[in-house]
Amino acid sequence: MLDKKTLWISLICLVLLTSSPASAEMANSHSVQINQFHQIEQPLSVKVAVTIVGLALISIELWWFIFSKSKSPSN
């Protein structure tokens, strides 16, 4: 089982990797750019609800893997 130090380091690395914005540009050979995608603004309540549900699911999964005990018979 992972010790707490390894778990914390993994979580910090995960946060740092996912929070940094990716900045990649494609070379555009055409002078006219076609806008295929349009930004749709979502209500703040939907954003908050999705964030809370996502964090809850991640927390439940972490709790399951960290605190569940194996059912193997002991000698």
C-alpha cells in the first residue's frame, strides 16, 4: 500500500499537471479562418453542480481504494 507521502506527492503532481493551461497553436495555411465551434456560456449553477459532483465522485473513489480492507483470510 502506498504511504501518505507518496499519495500526497501524486496528488500534488496531478493538480499541477491538470491545472496548467495547454498552449499549442496550429499552423494556419489559409488566410481565412472558419469558425466551426461557438462558445456556449453555461449558467454558474450548472458549473458549480458539475464541479461538486465530480469532486464527490473522486473523493468516494479515493476513499474506497485507501480505506477498503482486503477480505483475504488471515493465518
